[in-house]
Amino acid sequence: MLEQTVTKQGKKLLLVVGTAWLFDAMDVALLSFIMPLIKVQWNLSPSQIGYVSSVTSLGMVFGSIICGYMADKFGRKNVMIVTLMVFSIGNLLLAFTTNVNQFMLIRFITGIGLGGELPVAATMLADNFKGKTQAKMLIMADSFWAIGWILASVISTIITPMYGWRVTVIVTFFVSLYAFVMRRHLPEKYEKKPKTSLRIQFAGIFNQQHLGKTLAFSFLWFVVMFSYYGMFLWLPSVLVIRGFSIIHSFGYTLLISLAQLPGYYLAAWLMGKISHKTILVFYLLGTIVSAFVFGIANSVPVLLSSGAFLSFFNLGAWGTLIAFTPSHFAQEYRGMGVGFSQSIGRIGATLGPYLIGILIGMGFGIPVVFSMFVVALILGVVVLIFGTSETY
């Protein structure tokens, strides 16, 4: 696999497109910090919190498919700008909700924008780079997720205790306006093909060439998102359940989140040195061990260290999967292929947080809850090894 020189324009593209991951992460992180607060404010049960945490991902299921199709049909740039507008307006409206039903409706709409952002952003980068450079650029773009999560952790730790969660989400609205200005200057390298129907696009990713890849990557995205959203959306709440105050849970979550960046950077460094498949196996196995230890941890040092390793490996796996997926689909079906795979992943992202709420509400402990993610990740490793091909 050849490696190309990254030009100044290519670096600018990375910076602009990387904001998709940054704001997606900010949204997920802020929701995880908001959940313990609205639980008290609106007197919600664990199962209701599970609904709240899952409804955004439900919107993402539809956003991934719809926006992936639209990106192939109308071009990547226009669709990316629309997804950012939906996300930004949704966050602003969230500050004015007065009950949990309004909150969930706005989160569903916001999820449509968020679900469309990442597959379109990944497709745009894949269109503009090739070989090893394509893989590295996709992982570096995905590393903006860690920056977004850390930024949200800082905002929540500083602003939320003083001014409340409503002011916090308004702040994210104003921050996103800057990205909107940046994205207006995105290039549109992809040459739009003759307009095709959604049915034809679906047929393309399920034809003889793509069927096995579509099924394998859909399952892998399901497992990765099921485990990530399940574990990390509930992270501050799990720490509160373990006896920490909300303020301490925010601070500990910030410390745990810092480990995400080196996880991404190691994955980017490994690209081209060993196969994508081997890298992903390594990160998934690390996630399995970290999730198991975090689930049974009974002291602050073990909790923080295992949580940091969980961040390191789980986000590194996500970044590697981002780099692994687009190259398996022909360009004319790439938006749909990535979008569909991630839409199935969003079903996992919906089920993960929801099932935690149900299990905790039924009285199951954290070790049992996290064992569910361990089993899912093991199945993911099996599909990865036997259901995908090596790429370098």
C-alpha cells in the first residue's frame, strides 16, 4: 500500500473534517455528564435514564443511512454542512426543554445530524487520500474525538457546577458556529455519479462483491459502538453509583479521558507497519481486559487505571475501524457502505446504554453489566479474524 505526501491543503482538510469527530464526541460526553443531573432534577429511574441515553443513538441510526446515501447522491460537502446545522440547532433547543419528553425529542433530532456527520466525514477523507496515508488520516481525524471529549469534560467540570447544564449546552452551540464557518471552505473532490435511487445503492453494498464485507463491518461497528456508548455514556453515573460525588465523577472522567489521545496516536503510528486487522485485534483484546478489570474494580487506583486503559484501547479500536472500513467499498457506494455499517453500529449504541439502565434497575451490579460488554467484544474479535481480509 503506497503512502502519499500530505500537502498543506490536505492538512487543512484534516483540521476541518476533524471537527465532525470533535463535536460528535462533545455531544456524547456532555450527555454523559448531564445524565446524573437530570436524573435528580426530573426524578428519573435508571430505566428512564437508559431511554434518555439511547434516544440520540436511535436518531443516529436514521442519520447514518440517510446522510450516507445523500453524500453519494449530492456530494459530501453539502451534506456535512447540513448535519452540523441540525446538531447545532438541536443543542440550542435542548437548553429550553422543560421535561424529559421534550429532552428526548430534541436528542433524537440531534442524533440524526450526528449520525450523518461521521460516515460522511470518513468518506470525504477516503476520497482525498490513498493507501497508508488514507488510513493514517482517518485515524488522526478520529483522534479529534478525544479532543472533543476532553473539551467537554473541562467545560462540564468548570461551567456545569456553577451555572447548570443548560448553560453548558448553550456554550457548545456557540463553539459549533466556528466549525460551521470552517466547513464552508471544504473542497468537493468527489465527482457525483448519475443520480441513483436508495434501492440501487442498497443493492450495491449487498451485491456479490460487497455482501460479506457489509455484514462483517456492520457487526464490528455494532460491537464497538455497543461497548463504547454503553460504557462511556454511563461512566460518570457508574462512578456516582460506586460512591463518588458528581463533582468527583466529573474530575475522574476527565482523567480517564486523557488516555484516549495516546490510543489514537499509537494506532496511527502502527499503520503501515502491521496490518489493519492485527492492530484492531490488539485494541479489541485490550478493551476486553480493561472492561473486565473496570467492572470488578473496588479501589480508586484500580478504577482510574483500568478506566484509562479502557479509554486507550476502546478509542484506539474505534479509530482503527474507521481506517479499516472505507477502503473495502467501491467509491460509488462508499458513502452508503460506511453509512449503513455505522447505522447498524448505532443500533448497538442505542442498546448499550439502554440495557445498562434496565440491568441496574433490576438490581444487577456493575461487574455483571460490564461482563455483557466483554462477551460482545469477544464475539467481535471472532468476526474480525474470520470475516474480514487483511489490509496494510
